[in-house]
Amino acid sequence: MTRLREARVAKGLNQREASEASHTPQAIVSALERGVLKPWPKVAERLSKALGVPAEQLFPEDRERIVEKVRQ
């Protein structure tokens, strides 16, 4: 289970609710949870805010790329 999915489930949200809260298409949330896509920095930031978890914790394997892009 990905950290994104763990955070979503811990918050009590299904994928649709998480996608609405983060203004991210449900297909993208699903693909990120399955590891099919790498998160874009802005998507990681929106999901982070919606779930109340830092983006680098949601996507630890992409931490450097996400943190660097969000700072720019």
C-alpha cells in the first residue's frame, strides 16, 4: 500500500472524495496509488493539503524532485 493510499484511508476518504478535495482527477489519484504515475509537484502539493500530510511523506521516493519544484 502506498503512503498516499495510507493517508487517504486514514483520513476516511475514498478516491473520489480525495480527488474532489485536491482538485485532482480521480484517475490520477488511482494511478498514483498504484504507482503507475510519478506525481507532478503541483499535484503532490494539492494532495498534501487535502490530506494534511507533507508531500515528501506521501511520495518519499520522489521527495527531492517534489520539494525542489514546489520551492521554485
